[in-house]
Amino acid sequence: MYLCAGGRPGIYPMEQDAEYEAEQVVAVADGEVPLLWLTLFRADDVSAGDTPWGPATAPLVGRERGTTNLAAAVPTLDRMFGPPVTTHADLLRQALQWSPGGWLTIEWWCGDRPCPPDPAALRSALGAFDDPAAGPGPLLDLCGLDPADLPAPRDPATPLLPHLTAQAAGLRRLLGRAFHQLVPWEQPI
């Protein structure tokens, strides 16, 4: 699974955009989608398109709107779950600044083929940001996340690197991990 910053509006840009470069992959994840990746999108951002393997769906949004969505989702997540995610969202925002491309999307892969989630399940999960009263159930299901697994927020009085090391597994559940370039939650720059 890949969080991508593409130069053109389209889903699965790694396979469909001849000019796509590895530097445009913001982060990768094994298993379920990281929670904070989903904050970039809303239910209306789920797009359908053709791929070399057939029709597929994926969220797709312009970078500016995606970062606005991220900022708007943080207070909602902080209310839904115990540990605040504000500092972790700031790390994702930094990584997005380092990646070229004006469009954000998530590519779901199973081996060498796209395997996007059910579009209705994806829309339902993304709907939690617009309607928090509905609860986080679909969002947690899509992420395969238990709120107890969320990393603790960093104490500003402590050094960053030891915090990142101690919280590495939880940060991968929230943010993914590095692919081609460094990400600020694995190696502060």
C-alpha cells in the first residue's frame, strides 16, 4: 500500500503515469491503511477509474485540499480517541511538503495487482470525519486499528528521536514507513 503524491489527477499513478518517480511515494504500509493517511480524504473524494487490470477505486484529492482535510480531521480524531494525534499529523504534513506532485491518492496492492477496499466501506470510513457522531467503527475497521495501539503523544520537554524510536510500531500504524526517501517520523530531518 502506498500514499502517493502524483503530478496528474488519477488513481494508481505509479502504474499509469509514465512520468511517475519513486520520490512521489510519500510512505508505504504493510497490512491495513494507516489512520492518518485517510484524514487527507473525504467520502466525496473516492474516484473510480480504469487500470491495466480493470476498473478500480481510490481516494484522490488535490494536495492543498488534502492538507486542509488533515488539519480539520485532527480535532475529530482527538475527540474520538484518547491520545491526541496532533503532533503525529504534523509529521505527515512535513512529509507531504517534501514530496513533489499536486495530487494525493492511496494505492492498495495485493502482490502485483490493485486490491482497493470496497468503495462503500471506504466512503463510510471517510464519512467519520464529516459526521463524527456516527462513531469511528468503519474507520477503525478499514485501518484494522485498536485505539489502544495509538502511540503516545510526544512530551515537548523530551528529545524527539528517543520518542520516535519508542513509538515506532504505533507510528507505522498511524503513518506508514519510509519508501524511497526519509520520513520525519523515522528520522527527523
